[in-house]
Amino acid sequence: MSIIKNMKTIWDNNNKEKDKEKIHSYFSLSERIFFIGFGWLDENMKILGLDGSERILRGKEVHCTALQMSDDNVRSIEDKLKFYGALRPNISSKYDALTLIKDFF
């Protein structure tokens, strides 16, 4: 499957800058962005380019799973997404991947 071949983790020894550029181009081409099962660690955010001052999610509709996360953590992630320009980020600890996709895709 092509999806499996294209999946990356932070532990892959790929060119992270090149990957970041590719991710940014995907963000710029997208109207809606879904983060499903994403680990909201600082290192993961940095790989996506969500660690500087660039508003790379400007005007994007962003939906995220945050299953079993505390309300404080959810608010913190929501604030970060807003900082990067996301329009009304939809992140909730009640969403699993299937529910998120059914409700917003």
C-alpha cells in the first residue's frame, strides 16, 4: 500500500529539512488538515515546522484526535494550532480516529 510506504516517524533517518518542506507544501495546498493519532510532543511538532514563528496553518481548517488527553493539554494544543494560524481548531479528547473522520470528513 502506498500509504504505508509513505509513513514517516521521528526516528527515520531521512532528510528532515526536505521532509519539512514537503509537509509545508502539503499544508499550503490543503483546505482541511487532519491530525489522527498524532503524538503532540515538542519533537514531533518541530518536525512539522510547528516550532517557529511562521503561521504555516494560516486559514486552514484543522481537526485532531486527542483521545484521553486532559482538558489542559487539549487547550494547550489548541492554542498552539491557533498561533500557527489554524481557523477554529477542532481538537477534543472525545474523538477517536473513526469518530473524527465520520463527523468532519
